Amino acid sequence: MELNKVKTIDEILNDTDDIKLGYGGIRIHTGPITENKIYETAIKTYGINTQSRVFVEECAEAIVEVMHYFNRGRGTLDDVASELADVEIMLAQMKLIVNNEAGEDLVENYKQVKLLRLETNLKEER
């Protein structure tokens, strides 16, 4: 299996093709900002330790809302969706952090292995 190479955080943040200096030397973003650039900027701004703690907190909040809505008949589907959106945002950041540390798309590699295992298990269930 060929491993995917990922850009480092600094490589992404230092890409200035769509940034120019505006009035008073303020950096103006002139191109479409991507989700990954937002995630990378958040990681660089707040740090890996903070973002990893926030990831855990968001997962815990999502667990509570899922339990309330699906198992206890409390809360709303909007509450669940809101927390899942928070988890998705933080999960994307954690994937970037892990893949940056590994120097490859390690998360995707493991995901593919686990999907193959799930597919095999599903075939056995039939």
C-alpha cells in the first residue's frame, strides 16, 4: 500500500498565493479560504495541546447529546447535530495533527484497513 504524503502545517500556512497586503499593511485574503486552511490556522494559533483537549471535550459533549436524544428521549436532533458538527471540526484538526506528525496520511491508511475488516464482517453476517 502506497502511503500518501501530506503537507506540513507551516507549508500550508506559508502558502501566500492568495494573500496580499492591503491598507496599512494588513493581510487580505483574496482567494477562497479552504476548511484545511482554517483548521491549520486554528492549530497554529491555539496549539496542539489545546486543540487535542478541545477535541476530547467536544466528543464528550456529543456523547451526552446522543445518549439524551436516542436513549432517553430528551434533547433535540438539533442539539445532536450541533455537537456532531463540533466533533467533525475538531476531528479534522486532529487528523491533520496526527498526519503531520507521521509525515503521511496515517489516519486514512488505518481507515482503509478498518473498512476492509468491516466489509468482511458484513459479508460473514449474510
